[in-house]
Amino acid sequence: METDEQRKFGYGGDGGGGSGGGEDEDDEAWDDGWRPGDGGAPSPWGLVILLCVGAWALWEYKRPGGSLNPETKKAAMRAKYLRAYKAKFGHYPGEAPKEIGSSGATGTIRGL
């Protein structure tokens, strides 16, 4: 047996159509006051917020060093790669690697 609330929201019971009114009765019984395409105007505050967020995003994208600038992200990734490369190999890519034990000495003992 369905309760009135179950009938209103369309669940529960034996699967019958309710009190015989069909689905139109259910739609009219529950109304939250919002109907898309009902001729309402957009909220001016929503438009202002959207404009401000869009302007900030464009500014961050165009600004050198901005958090949304793709060049900034590429530079940060390259710097991270170079630090990891130097930590692993001891020199930057394109540099001549230092040989182990080469301190500039000739390796011979003179004067003996």
C-alpha cells in the first residue's frame, strides 16, 4: 500500500498508478518553483560573477608567469626535468660531464 508521500514522489507501493489521476496529478502536486525555459530573466549577479571570473582567467592566461599560462607550465616542467637530470648524472644536458678524480693535477710526482 502506498502512502500519499510515496505517490507524490513516484516510488513505493505495488506499482499502480496511484489514485487514478495519472502522472499529471503527480507533476502538479510537487512544485519547487523552478521551470527552465519559463521566460525568466538571467540573474544579474550571476552574470557579474561570470564576467569577473572570465576576466581573471583571461588575465592569468595572458600574464607572463600566470598560473593559467601554458608557457609558465612548460618552464616549470623543464626546470624540474633539469634538476632531476643533474641529480642523476651530475651535469646538465649538453655540458661535458666531469670525470671522477680529475682535479686538474697531472698525476705524476716531481722532485723525487
